[in-house]
Amino acid sequence: MSTDFPELNPPARILLGPGPSNVHPRVYRAMMAPVIGYLDPQFLQLLDDTQSPLRAVFRTENDLTIPISGTGTLGMEAAVYNVVEPGDTVVVCVNGFFGTRIADMAGRCGAKVVSVKAEWGSVIEPEPVEAALRANPGTKVVCIVHAETSTGILQPLEEIARIAHEHGALLLVDAVTSLTGCELRADEWGLDVVYSATQKCLSAPPGMAPVTFSPQAADVINARRVPCASFYVDVTMLRAYYGEARRYHHTPPMTMLYALREALRIAVEEGLEPRILRHRRHAEALWAGAEAIGLTLHVARPEHRAPPITTVRVPDGIDEMIVRQGLLAEHNIEIGAGFGELQGKVWRIGLMGYASTAQNVLALLHALETQLSRQGFRLDKGAGVAAASRLLNTA
Amino acid sequence: MSTDFPELNPPARILLGPGPSNVHPRVYRAMMAPVIGYLDPQFLQLLDDTQSPLRAVFRTENDLTIPISGTGTLGMEAAVYNVVEPGDTVVVCVNGFFGTRIADMAGRCGAKVVSVKAEWGSVIEPEPVEAALRANPGTKVVCIVHAETSTGILQPLEEIARIAHEHGALLLVDAVTSLTGCELRADEWGLDVVYSATQKCLSAPPGMAPVTFSPQAADVINARRVPCASFYVDVTMLRAYYGEARRYHHTPPMTMLYALREALRIAVEEGLEPRILRHRRHAEALWAGAEAIGLTLHVARPEHRAPPITTVRVPDGIDEMIVRQGLLAEHNIEIGAGFGELQGKVWRIGLMGYASTAQNVLALLHALETQLSRQGFRLDKGAGVAAASRLLNTA
């Protein structure tokens, strides 16, 4: 048995892909805390402790703000399934992979799905959303992705929230890649349902999906005609455990809650604004460096780029997979491939949470230069790291 | 901030409740392995590594044997939602809390649910199951719980599997509390869908739910008319990631997979048969000790008791909550309360995985004697530990 099932020994990578990102050392340490029972007074205290920083990172006062016991896709399921029921009309903004996924889920809930489409790499404009709402009176929810991990787009939300509310609809937002890495103001911007995940800018392992529901979203949930299609993420039951009743619903993953708690503690200690600025500063250095190498960023306008996830076009004549394999094998760096409409066309470079550092920007640019040169790509060696370094020094 | 959000410091309890059980030290260590990407060749190797021991503990050759990315209740949802679709007839055996929950889930999938009921503390007999199948021709699935954590019942399965198959139905089994703690033979007994969890007899933290589908169950899934009501646990997509295609579906919780892998490795090293015997030996010592104290076991017939979870009746005149609070505060031992129909009537004592030890049996009996005496319960001090000790010495 020992030969085919040896001790686990995965390498310590530099994770600059679309997630998971590198886990903060303090989060690893927190996960060593002993597992205790889900009704242990000390565990219930931990649940209460986590509420306030969870609301802080979403910038919300929403009472119904809880971590869902799964990874980001289950957060999406919790968000969609709790507010959507059979026969509802749902407008889904689709300009990347995760918008497509929201539409799939809304369909499984029995909704009539109206898609508002844009190119993979463009933002969703307010006008077609308004047109879709005018054409579909009684629409219950508008769904949109804040930072599209598949395209690198950072989506403006305030105007679309205003339009959704004017038409009596909720706004549901995917903040998986943006939470604590981009400006996100749930209450001020009027976001009704927002979900995220632990393995992106929070720098904990994947395993929990924080989600928050506005009072308006809670009203919609309270007025459901049929129960939530999923039992596991039904917040009408979850709130009886996370709230005062402490009624058993399912055993939560204690170790992942320990990780989330420590990740939130680190984020609150750093401060949300400095943390968001850090993500932007390092992303801007990456963008400058990539352009100095001679690469093109897929999202043309800087204000539409999500700092935690940058899409870089694969130059003509370059085998994108060999570049990624070289980065992993020789530099121990993971970056992501494009997929869906962008398969083979872009690389996806994450600078998230603990991994958003000047050192990682320089290490990646250096490694990229090495790998691209080897495939005959003409570049001025050192130009990328120099451009990045100049920006980082002025910060 | 530091005062209301201090460093996490939960106590190291002796966990003898219905789960989570104590995590094996080697599993804690495995969770310190660095998180890496979900398409990293080393991570994919880990997924492959885990397949063989996962099949071994279920005693199955089923190709479709994967860990679901959530806790036990999500395993239940994965099992039920993948084989049940709107309009199906489902027979659910209900003799405890988790049978009730399966019925709830099947209802959310749009099934016609036929309940076969028995007392909370009795097994389900084959005859009423057969009667239900005769009365409902075309029934698609029979659902049943192997070790009912709410009652302590160990359910015989072979005869009911035979009957289900005779009527063209699948047998779906909840093995959350029985996996590696009780004899369980998926293939030999004809179990079509079996799910479990990591935090019981596997002694990893909660966070993954192993599930296995027989070829017959896979055929049912392949023949679905509508997609699985849940996206997150849709095995038609999950198998494209866990299988050779390696198509992204969701980011799995790496750390929990590391934990599961190490827990499986420990179980395989111990050997399934010795491990199951260990659970039985320590449970029998607990039963003898509890009876020597003067307590009554809720499940009368020993062959119907699930060794990992024992229900003990609360004697007249004893405040069950004060006993539990005393165990926790003075002895650092957690046991569980009764709930549902057994609320206030029983305690639930778990001896699961790493926590199924002679030391824990003696520690609990000693502590129980102390707490019961304090409430005026008349007992012969030391009789419980003596009875248990005698049995343990002959082992």
C-alpha cells in the first residue's frame, strides 16, 4: 500500500491563476485549532464573532449575512436558488463564463431566463438591461458578475442597481473574485444579494462561500410560494442555525470556518481601503510590465479591469500551454488558461489577497519574459520588470 | 478590534457526541499541505489517489465514486437529487430524523413521496417496504438510513435491497455514521447509491461527503429527462472533472481533500475489518458500563444498535441538559442531546473513528457516574467503569 498511496506532499506553488490563491500562513495556523461540536458554546461564539467582519467586508448592515458550507459555486447556488422560484422572470447579464452559469442555475429553478449579452471582455451597459426590464415587466431579479474571472472585467454596478430597483427587481451580484480586492459597497450601491468565496482575495482555502441578503431580498425569500429547490442552502433554515434559535440544519465545516475567521481578521487588520489599494497598485505594475514586454491586455480600458484578475492576450505564434507549463515547471508559478470563448486566446493572471505582492509581480514578469523568449517572441529583456519596478517604487 | 476579535482558541474537547468526532492528528498535519490549483498535475494525481481507497471503504467497484464538496447533508442532497426528478415515486423509510430529511429533499425534487414509518428506535422491517412497493408500481428509488444518528439504530439492508431490486427500484442508503465504523458492503448487498461524510468514523473535519453510484444508478442518471435540480452536485458534470476530461466544474476544497485522503490512508492502514471490530468492542464496553450504572439503552436488541452512536435513555428525575453541561464544563467531554421525537428522552453517545478508544469509554462512564450522582441518581460508584473494563480486558 505504501508505494501507491504515499504521504501527501504537494509543492508550495506561487499561485497567480484565477484561484485558489496562496493561503496566508496565519490561516494555515488557524486551521490547526481543534474541531469542536456545532452546538459547543465556544463554536457558537465563533459564529457570532464572524458576523461583524463579514458584514464589514461586504460593506453592509444586512442581518442575513452568513457563510455557506461549500465553495464559490455553492455560494452562487445559494444566492440564485433562494430568491428564484418556478415561473419567475430573471434577467441575467452574460459577458463571461460565470454569467452563463447563473443563467443555467436560474433555469434549473424553473425561471424564464432573459439574457443580456456582451462580448467576453466588455462590460454590460445599463441601456440593454433597462430594455430587457421594460420588455419583461415583473422581472424579479437581475443577475450580474462584479469581477468576471473568465474575462478580467470589473463591472460598474451602481447604475444597473438603480435601474433594477426602478423596475421592482432585485440585483444579485457575483463578488467571488472582487471581495476585499475591489471596491464593493453592497448597501451604498443597492446590491440585494451578494456572494463570494474564501479562496480568492481572502486567501483562505476554498470551502466557504459568504453570502448576504438585503432586507428586500429577505422579504422576497419570506414570500416564496414553494420551498427553495435546494435543502442544503435554504436560508430560511440556515438562519435558524446562524441566528438565535441555533436549530441544527447541517454540520458546518468547522476548520473552514476557522480559516474564514482568521482571513477576515487579517483583512480587517489591514483595513479594507489599503487592501483594495494594494490590489490596484500591484495590478497596475503588472499591466505596465506586460505592456513593456510587448503584450496586449485583453480589457482595453484600465477602469474596466478587475485588479485581482488580469487577462493578457496570447501573442500570435506562441503556444500558450507551453508557456504555462514552463512557468509551473521552471518557476513554480501557476497562471490560468483562457476558457470558453477565450480558450487559447488569453492567459489569466491573478494577484489576489496574500499573493498580491510586488515580489510576485516581478517574479512573474521575469518568468514570462524567459518563457516567451524561448518561443522566439521578440522582447527587450528586463523591460517588463523595469516598468513594473518603476511604478512600484513610486507607490 | 483586538478585544472583540481575538485570536481563535477553541478548547480541545473529547468529542463523544453525534459528530464531529475527534480529528486524527495525522489529518491535522495533512491539512497543512499547501493549497495548489485544481488543475495542477499534482492535485489531479491526488484525486486519482483517492479513488481506490474511497471504493475500498464503500466495498464497491463503482466507477462513479467521488467526494462531494460539502458536509454530510450535501452528500444526501447529491444522492437524492441526482436520481430523483419531478413525477418520480420515491419510497422513503422514516424511523428517525434523517429519514424525514430525505423525504423533504425528495419532495423538493418534485417526487411523490411514500413514507414507510417505524418508531424512532426500531428498525424498518422488509414487509412494509414490500407492501409500499406493491402499492406503488414503478417506484424509482427506496431510501433508507444505515446508522440513524438520531436514534442509534443499525438498519439491516440486504433483504430490503433485494426487495427494491425485485420491484425495479434503486436502493439509496445514508451511511453518514456507518462508513468504516460498521460492516457496509455496497456491492455485495446491492446498494445503488450510498453517501457518507468525513467527520464521523473517518475522523477528518466535516467538509467532504463521499458518494458512490452503482452502474444501475448511473443508468438512471444518464436517462434523466430534466437536469439535476442542483447545479453544484450534478454528477453528470462532476464526473467530467473527477474523470479523465478534467473539465472545470467548481473549485474543490483542497484542504478538505487532503484531510479525506489522509483519513482514508489511516483507515486502509488499520484495515477495514479490524476498524469495524474496534468500533464494536468499544461500543459493547460502553453498553455494559451504562447498564451497570443502571441506565437503559434506547435500542433494546444489541444487533440493532449502531456501534458508532449509542442512545441512552435519560432516567426519570434527571435533568439531561445539566448532565451534558457538567460533562462539558468539568470533564471536557461532549455528548449529544436527543432531538425530534427523542428530545429530552435520550443522550446520544458517539464512539467514532479516532475517538473510539478504551480510554474514552472509561472517561465517559466515570464522568457520567459523577454527574448522575450529583443529581441524586442512585448508583454503585465504579460499577460502570468496572463492567466496561472487564469487557475491554477480554478483548
